[in-house]
Amino acid sequence: MNTNRLSTTICEALNNQMTKEAHAAQIYLAYGSWADANGYQGISNFLFRHANEERNHMMKFLEYILERGATVRVQAIPDPGPNPTGVFDCFKKTFEQEVGNTEAIYKIVKQSFDEADWATWNFLQWFVKEQTEEETLVMNMLDKIKIAGGEKASDESLYSIDRDLGSTDDEAELARDKTVEAP
């Protein structure tokens, strides 16, 4: 008896997203290694934590595909690409990667809506919120680096940012969670 509850197109999209999450983890690992090798242990720690988070996202996709009775297809992970040229470049590339990930998730959300696959649509809502949080977190880092001088930030400014990132919360506060009493 066939227990697969995913269309061929949705299953393919979810498998591709699982690989995209694994690729994101590799990018964070590569950038974290670069940061550590350049003396930025706080930034490295932040990036390594996010590599683990991306692996967890990958596993959520894997488990969901299995729970829907479909077949998981493990694919090769693309190379993470060249190392950043500096701290600003590191977070700029990280932001671009997160935006690409968000766009890919939005496509699957639309696809699941168009196919009336409400279970997948509902599953993906967690990722929609998560991607808003991820983009906000990296945008906040970019803002801090821009204030510090962007690509020309001083060593002292980068030292402060690095020190702060070692203890920075991994979750950004989102506008949707704000109230008049707690802006």
C-alpha cells in the first residue's frame, strides 16, 4: 500500500530544501572556521552555533518527508565558496545566504498552497517565522558593523563586536511580538 502523502513536486522541493539547509550549515562552518583562524572567537562561536541550527533545520525537513511517507533523497552539498574577506563581508554573505534560503522556503509555501497540501503549508509556517528571525539577527549584526565603520571598521570596534557576539542571544526580537506596553 502506498502511504506517500506528498506530491512528486512537493517531495522534490522539500528534498532540495533539506540540501539547502545542509549547505547553509556548511557555509556557517566555513565562516566560523575563518573567523576563528583570524582571532574572532566570539564571531566564530556565533557562526558555529548557527551551523548547528541549520543542521537541525535540515533534520526537520528529513523527518517531515519521512512522516509523510515519502522518500528522502540525500544529495551532495555544494562547496561553501570562498572565505570572507573581512567581518563585514562575512555577515554580508551570511545575510545573502539567509535571504536565498527564505526565498526558497517561500516558493515551497506557495507551491503547497497551490497544491492544497495544507499539512506541508502548516509545517512550513515555522520556517517562515524562523527565516524572519534569522534575517533580522544578521541585519542587526550588519547594522552594528556599519556603525563601526563597515569594511573599514577599526580593530577596536571589531574587538567589541566579537566580544559581544560570544554572549549574544541567537534569537532576534521580532516586530510581530512587540506591543504598545513592550515596544
